[in-house]
Amino acid sequence: MWIGYDVKLFRGVTIGNGAVIGACSLVNKDVPPYAIVAGSPARHIRWRFPDEHIDFLQSIEWWHWPVMKINRYMPFLCSACINELRAQLAEDEQS
């Protein structure tokens, strides 16, 4: 997740994995995984990825991987190349 400068979060609000919160936003509701929100109060702007990519990223829980594995797949994780990540993971499992 990325939380911009001077964001205010209400107590009890949950920020989903991979969410982005714009600077100076006032977040008074839960933010779903991979959502982009901004404003005061924060409003949903768009999704970072299509639903199928979000479901995949949530299912692999890459944030629980060992650091070496994260480093190996970092180029995919830091891009929008989710299909390529899926293919590389499948290929690596085959070998």
C-alpha cells in the first residue's frame, strides 16, 4: 500500500493490500485491496488492476514471501505485468 503525505485515517479503518491513498486525503471508510482513493472525504478513483489480477495478487500473498523470492520477482511486482508474473511463477514451478 502507498499512503500519501498528510493523510488522515479514522480509527478502525482498514487499508487493503496494494491500495493507494492520495496526499491530504481524509479516509473515513475501509479501502479495498488495490483501490486508488483520494479526497476529503476519500473517494474511490479507480482500481489499480482488473479484478482477475487483484484476485491473483491476493491469492499468492507475495508480501509473505521470503525476501529472496520477492527480489527475484520484483520487476513484475513493481509493474503492471501481472500476466507475466503469473506465467513466470508457473514456469518456475514446472522446473
